[in-house]
Amino acid sequence: MKKQSFFLAFVIGAVTTLTLGGMAQAQKQPWEKVLDRLYPAAKAEGQVTLYMSSEFPLGSKEGEAKFKKRFPGIEFSFIKLSRSKAPARIILETRAGRNTVDGYWDYPETAKAMIDRGLISKLNPAELTDQPEKWNFMFDHNLPVVGQFINTFYYNTKLVSKSELPKRYEDLLDPKWKGKLAMDARGPRGFTHLPLIWGEEKFWRYIKALKEQNPIWTRRCTTTMDKVLTGEALIGCTTSSLEKRHKAKGQPVEYLLLNPVSVKPTILLPIKGSPHPNAIKLVIAWLLSPEGVEAVGKTGYGLLQPGTGFYETLKALGAEFFLGGKLTIDQMIAMGKTRKKIGKTWGIIK
Amino acid sequence: MEARIILSRVKLPGIFSADKLIFLFTTSVVVYLVLPPIALLILSSFKSTADRLPVEPGPLTLSNYVQVLSTGDTYLLFQNSLIYAFSCVVGALAIAILMVWLTERTDLPGKNLVFTLLLMPIAMPGMVKAIGWTFLANPTNGLINVVSRELFGISGGRGPFNIYSLSGMIFVGTLSMMPSLLLMIAGAFRNFDPAFEEASEASGVSRSKSQLLITMPLLRPALLGAFIYYLASALDDFQIPAILGLNAGIRVFSTKIFLATHPDDGLPDYGLASGYGMILFVTAMILIVLYRRMMRKKQKYAVVTGKGYRPRLIPLGRWKHVALGSVALYLTLAVVLPVFILFWISLQPYVSIPSVEAMGRVTLSNYSEMLAMSHFKEAVINTIVISLIVATATMFLSTLTAWMAVRGRFPGHSLPDLLTFINTAVPSVVFALAIAFIYLSFPILPIYGTIWILVIAYTTRYMSYSTRLMGGAVIQIHQELEEASQTSGVSRWTTFLRVTLPLLLPSFFNGWLWVAVHALRETTIAVMLFTQTNAVVAALIWEEFQFSGGTGLVAAMSVCFTVASFILTFLGRRALLRQQPY
């Protein structure tokens, strides 16, 4: 009798477990199923490491916590390394067959040096997302765009009132801003899309006039932002998200969006011969999943997707993104060349 | 004397004599460390590297030299750099001589504390100092300008001081360079035998004239060594001119190297950077040859002899207040203001000019953010271990190199000395690439990804400073001391350890301190070589600074390094004074 009861209880338990498990699986979203498929191989590797030149790859500690919760057993780490050093290191390490990192997150133009050398693993978009047509995969390696930086302007909210702010790019030439603008002497990225809209002649006339405004010259984002924060400059042009580093700390700085806003995509490259090739695929898949998009989207360097915090913030401020944020590699290279030419035209640092 | 030298030569014959073995050891180590970066500099300069690394296959070309030498800008910028470098070195050396004379040779009250305070800014990266000065003296809302305008009723909303100018650059460069120069010459002043001055004074020459005519010429090796090292280094300095010169329209030579190695996209152009680096390389060669020619009669400068060496302190008398006043003025400009602004930035949630309103925002968030960084604890341990090992290894190797260069009696004895100095001319990024390439491609030592690769890189890099420092100190010691020991049957090596090294202790300690502090704050080389397993604090935090918002973190790190350097100096000085209580 006891044996029969025990057997019955076991059968009921097993059936219930299988049913609930099956229901849970059936309730899972398609993107979760993609992640589930990639997880076991990634877990077997147990670790993943990235190089990134700018921010926190998984959308701050909060994003990292979400990733860890979803994928226990995978240790995530990243090394912040500027784009003048990371590619050279990756090339040297890969040539020597001694890779220490699995992926590199940066601008596509920077990645080109590694792509040209065949140092990037090929990806299959269908393996990484349930909506491959939705995302931008670049080059024939199908490298995914996982983030978008906005290149725009910022102003000191204590020293400039909203009503005084420039409304168009041309308004920056108003004499009241003379000596009050902070600009990267190498050419601010926030202007590099304008020749594609205005044409060359108008653009270069504008750039020369901008120099006559006697900007306070800088050569890095940090210094530009510091000039605005301290009030030495009132408006700065740089590539930066205010969300995590500035607004979260209550700093007196806000976006000044001059439309259309220049947007620069960033991609995540899986490095050929990396120690954890499956784990890096999982990271990419997670970044393209709604959970990843939302986590990184809060920070201001994730994908500009409706419904994510950063996108909605910018939209509320009236932002219109240049080409909807979808640039081709040729457009990006052209914009890079424009930037160099701005630096040369100004002649402050050459 | 000649007989004793001959005797010493007879006593150490054959290829296995102690000094030859030391020479072979020192030369092998120095060549192993220094030659690869120099070789890569030369190779890179002959390779077109617009889209490839110099270590990748590619044809040899003169295109970098054509580009460097055919641009009129190169000469103009080199001229600007020379003006900047020369002015800074002369200014800093003059202040260093005054300060070291006051702290080592006079009865200045509290001089040990003064000496320790003078060295505090050494732990702050040049860029941080320059940024600090923009907060203090930018013409728009720099603190000093705002206060001056209020005090003196100056209208117009700008000035009266403008840090964005050539004089501003030289001012900050001079203050920034002074502590390192002070360390470089302090040992020589400390070792100086006042008998020479006393003899001069006994002959009726005034004290000040004696100082000028006797002391200064006898200290020429140390002063000249410091001068040429810093002239070569300042030509390569980019940080201060980049921040302060940019708005004054003053461009310097090192800008070219920076631009070549920091592209917006694609790979750095190491070849072009090396082409520019070769100009510095040739300059360094000329400087070292000039130095050697001037130092030919080494015995002339030997002031530490066996004849009753008795240091004597010069009483300042009524000049004491003037001396204290000048020390206080210098400390205010070079230590109090920069350290204050650094501390202020580190306590603010975002960079802001000091004000009553901003007092309410004081927070330790930058420090807690620093502590919360991933790999931070391991990085702190690595940093301390690397700093101590590098300082000790560098100083031993440099002392041997300098000793061989001064005392060596066979061909090629000064080769290590020459190599260490011209190494100064290799741009830091090219140097770091060479080290990474060697230990990745030729795993002679499997140290890539360990702290040892950083130890080797830093040791190689800092030897140029410490060898110059020790060279000046070794020349000061008269050969008769070593000869006396050897004629008593003591080997040359034991003599070095038991006689020479203790006499070199003040310079050795100063060099050790300089290297230790620089190893703490080193960034350019570290960021090229660190991985998850050998992270160091400065590299972790410096990369934060590359992106907007990291100034507070860098300030917090610099404050910690400044405190560490203060403690190191304080403890070191105490130990030194216990050894040499005068």
C-alpha cells in the first residue's frame, strides 16, 4: 500500500513538473528561446571578457546584474581601453594566438582594421536573434550594431536659460556665443553629418565662421564637458551620454539638440580564436534581446529603440536622428574624413 | 696613485674578473631591455604604417622621413618645443638648486618637512596638474582671476592672468618638473664636501662667491645630467602644452606624435610617430655626446674623498626669514594650490570651481566609485608590488650602469649608459607596442598578462632617469676610496657593495623614490600591457578619463598617490637621516 502511494505520488509529481516546465517553455518569448539555445555552450566556457573604449557594456551594474541572473555560471568582465590601443593589442594577441579577450565594442571604422585582417569570427544573425531583419548587421561578417552614440551639444543649465538656447546649427554663430563654446579642436563629430545635408559649400563656410567664434579648444570629451560644467564654456559639443555619468549625479548640464542629431552606431566584434567564442555570442544575443536593449538603452549608448528610456528622453526633447540612426559604413567613413578635414581647416591641432 | 691603479688591474686579470663579469651582466640586461624598443623605433620609421602595425609584413620606405622633413611645420613645432622645454628646464633647475641648497646644505628650520612637501606634486600626472591650473587661472572664471578681479576691482570679466599662454605653459611646466629635478640633484648636494668651500673662504673669497665659483662647477655632473635628461623629456612632453597651449595657438612637436598615435579610427600610424621620434632620438644622441665630452675629466668632480669627509650646515642667520618666505611662496604655488584643487575636484560630484555653494556638494562618491571598480583590489596589490620591485630593480641596474660608465676601463663600458639615455627618445606608445610584440611573439619569457611584463617595461623606461641621476653621483666619489679598499685585498665587487653603494645612498634613495612614484602613476605603457590578470590602478582609472566624466575619479586617484608619495618620502627621509644624521 505504502509502495503504491509512493509510486502514485512520484508519477503525479513528475507529470506536474513536466507539464509546468512545458508550459513555461511554451510561454517563453522567441528571443528567450534563442538565449536558451546559446546558454549551455556559453556556460561550459564560464567566462567572457570584452574590450570597450567608452562605457559600461551591459548597461551599468544593473544591466550586468540582469545578465548574471539570467545566465548563472558565466562570469562577465570588461577592460576599458581606448580605440588608439585596443585594435593594436587585438592584432598582436591574435597573431600570436594568445587572445585574452573575446569581443571588442567600438565604431565600425575602427573595427575595419581587424576585419581586413580576418581576425573576426563570422556570425549568423538568425542564430543570435529571432528578428534578424530588425537589426543592423554590418559587413559580410554580419557584425551587429549593438549601440548608438549621439554626437550633440550640451549646455550649462545654471548659466543659460532654455529660451536663450540656439534652435538651429546656424544659431551657434550668434555673437553672444563668442568665446563661450567648447569644441574638440580635432573636429567635433556633432557636425560631420551636415555636408550630407547642406552640401559642401555651405558646410565649409559655416565651419570657417565657427572658428571666428573663438571657441575654447579641447581635445577630449572629458575636458569639453568639464569646461561646460565649470561654466568656463556655456555650450559644448562632444560625444557623450549625460544619462549615467552626469544627470544621475545632478550635474547642471542638459542636452541641446540641434536637428538632425548625428548618431554613430557601435558594433560588437567577436574575435577569432577567442578563449570563449560561445559566451561572446550569448552576450551579443542578449544585447539584441528586449531585455538587453532596455538595460543598455537606459544609459544613453545602447540602441535607440522606441520604449527605451534614453530614446524616449531624446524624443521628448524633440530629437530627430540623422537617417533614423541607420548609417552605412561608407557614410561613416565619409563623416570620419569630414571630421579630420574640420580639424585641418581650423588648424588648431594638426 | 698610478701604482695602485696598476696593482688593481693586475689583481683582476682574465675574462672572468669581477668587473668584467659585472660589465657583461649589466650590458646583457640593459641591451636585452633597451635594444628592442630602439630597434622597433628605427624599423618603424622605415615602414609605411598608415594601416598596419610596424611588426606586420610590409616594404621598407623613406616616406615617413619625407613627410617629417618636408613639412615646414616640423621645424616650427620643434622650435616651439625647444623654447618651451629649455625655459621649463632652466626655470625648474634654478628653483631646484635653491630648494635643495636650502634643505640639504643650510640650517633652514623644518627642512625635512619642507623637502617632503616639495616632492608631493610628483605623484600627480602632468595632465591633472594642467587641468588643475585651468580651474585656477583660466581667464574667464579661474579661481585666482575671479578673486583678483574682486580684490582689485578689475572689470571686463576676463583676466588678469591667462594660463592659456606660452608663459602659462612654462609656469606650469616649471612647477611640474621641479620636484623630479630636485630629487635628481639632492643626493649630489648632500654628498658635497664643504672642505672645498671652506678652503675658498679661507682664501678670502666671500661665501656667496664660493658657492658660485666652487660649489656649482663641482656639481656640474649632477646638474648637467639633470639638465639633459629633462631637456630630452620636455621635448617629448605633450600633456601640459596640449591643455594650455591649445587655446593660445601654441603647437609643439609632440603634438605630431600624439596625432599619429591617436587616430579617430583605424590603427595608429606608428611609422610616422617613429619618424618624428627619430628627431628626438638624434637630439638625445647629441645631448649625451655633449654630456660625455663635458664630463671627460671625471676626477675633477670627485668631491667625496677619504680626507675627513664632514658635511657642514651653512647658518642662514638673518636670511632665514627670506629663505622661509621663498619656500612658502613656492610651496603655495607648486603644492598648496594644485593639491587643494585636486582634493577639491576629488570631493565634488562633478568638476566645479571652488565656491561656498559648491561646499554643500562635498562627497566621497569619487573615492567610493574608485573602490567599487572591477579588479580594483587586485589592481591595488599589483600596483604596490610592481612599484616596489621596479624601483629596486631599476636603481640597482642604473647604479651598476652608471658605475660601469664612470669606472669602466675597457671598450664599450659606457654602452649601457648610452642605450638607457637614448631610450628616452622612443615615444611611449611605440615603446609599449615593442614590449607587447616581443612578449607575445617570442615567448622567451612567458610573462604576457603577468605583472612581470609591466616590471620589465617600467624598469626599462625609468632607467634613463635613474642612470643619469646615479651617473652624477658616482662621478662625485673619488676613486681613491675604492682603490684603498681593493689594495686591502677586498674584491672590486665587494668594494662596490660595501664602500661605493653606501656613499651613493642619498642619490640611490632619491632615485628609488622617483621611480616608485612614477611606477604608481604610469599609464601610457600600462594600458597597452595590462589584462584582467595584471591590472594596475592608474591604467584602470586613466581609461575612465578618456570618456566624459572621469575627472573626479582621476583626481581621487591622484590624491591617493600624492598621499602615498608623501608617506614614502617621509619614511624614506627618516631612514636616510638615521643613516646620515646631518
